[in-house]
Amino acid sequence: MIHRPQQAAALIIASAFMFALTGATVKAASAALPYTEVVFFRSALGLIALSPWLMRGGLQGLTTAAPGLHLFRGLSGVAAMYCFFFALGHLELATAVLLNYSAPLFIPFIAAIWLGEPVPRRLRWAIPIGFVGIALILKPGLFLPTGGGRLNLAALIGVAAGMLAAVSFVTIRRLHHSEPTTRIVFYFGVISTIISAVPLVWTWRTPDPALWGLLAGMGASATGGQLLLTRAYALAPAAQVGPFTYSVVLFSAALGWAWWEEVPGPWAVLGTLLVVVAGVLAIQHRRPSGASA
């Protein structure tokens, strides 16, 4: 199996920027459209954006020997998307994105149980550091009933998005035993588009002309992020490079400040630094014995 952790980390960071941009466009679009409709447009337009790669490989490249895994990846992925988009509509951009990207903290446990990937020693230190960082960014008491019941629900749904995303990411790792990147992204696009089309029967609202450009950008950035992320997990174990997805918090904080003038407090800044440290510790763990220096 290919093992290129440095290249995988670079791809993860690039995908994080794309997903931060996607989150910003989703948050902007959700102010004018139901979030269920935004999920559909993200899936459908993302699938359209993927069409150039599909044409290059031809229909014969879409034949799969793992339809069940594709379906499982699609169901877990679209469920994570619904939770994430709901959180984006009710929380600050960086907070909602961070909750969704708590997935790397769950990935090592899922990968260890399902794929038998050992958790590196350094990662055992990185995971608690990452959880502390998340706690600081979320601020103490966010999940306590203090009169803000709606915020409480949105935060819990955001955590659910992270857990479901972790399941989806590990499924990608399993699919790469037999499936190429483009095929995995294609089937996710098809499955998520079909599923997300169902609620449109009772939630459809025709977008204003100005929204179409925003929706198109959302689909293109989401597809680009998916391609980069899927390729990254083909190059290194999920437990090793997953923490680098936390760089999305930095990109999201910058976009949140530029778009909505959201300014993180000192606890959020400290928490973000701890999360970055967790990612560095994870990627610098000792190479397997026998590896070249």
C-alpha cells in the first residue's frame, strides 16, 4: 500500500481550505434557503463539477465491486452533511466547522477497530491535546442548559456531524483497497444527490438569481475538497494524517472575520494552537521499523 505521509498532509491542508470556503458559502446560502435545499445543491452541483474527470475515464471506469461500501459511505456522508449544514446555520462559522472537523479525533478509534490500523504512540498524546483544544474553542458551558437551548441543540448536532464524518472517512480508507479516487467521489455525489432530493418535495424554495453563483462556487469547492481529501487518505493511514484537517479552523476563522466580522476570543485562539500542535505530533510519529531514513 502507498505510504506518503508528507504528501498526504499537504493534500489534507489544501482540502481544508476548500472545505472552509464551502462552509462559508453554505452559511451565506442558508440565510436565504432552507438548509435541506442547500444540501441538495451542494451534492448536485458538486456532481456536475466532477463531470470533466468522469468524461476522461469513461463509463467503464465507474464499474464497482463494492456497491455496499459505496452506499454506506454515501449514507454516513450525507447524514454528516445534514448535521453540519444545520450547525452552520445556527453557530459561528469557525465553531460549526470545528465541530464537524472533530472527526479526526474519532477516526483513530474507528480505524483501529475496523481496519486494524494501530494508533501510533505520539498520536495517543495528540488526541487528548486535540480534545482540550476543542473544549477551549467551544468555550466552557456551551453544552450546558443555560437558557440557550437552541444553541445547545446546534452544538450537539455539530458533534454528531463530526462523528458521522469520521465513519465516512474510514469507509473511504476501506474503499481505497479496490476503488480509485474519482469513483469514490462520483458514487458519493450520486447517492447524496438522490437522498437530498427527497425533502425538496416539501421544502423547495426557488433561489434568487444572485444565489446561483454562490451555489455554483459551493459545489465546485466542495468537489475539489473531496478529491483532495480522498486522495490524501489513499496515501497514508487515516490515524496518521487526519489531525491535519484541523487547519480548516484557521481558514474558517479568517473567512468568518472577512465575511461576518466574527472575531475569535483568546480561549479560541489558544484552543486552535493546541489543535495545530496535536496535528504536528501526529504526523511526526516514528516511522515503522525498516523504513528508510
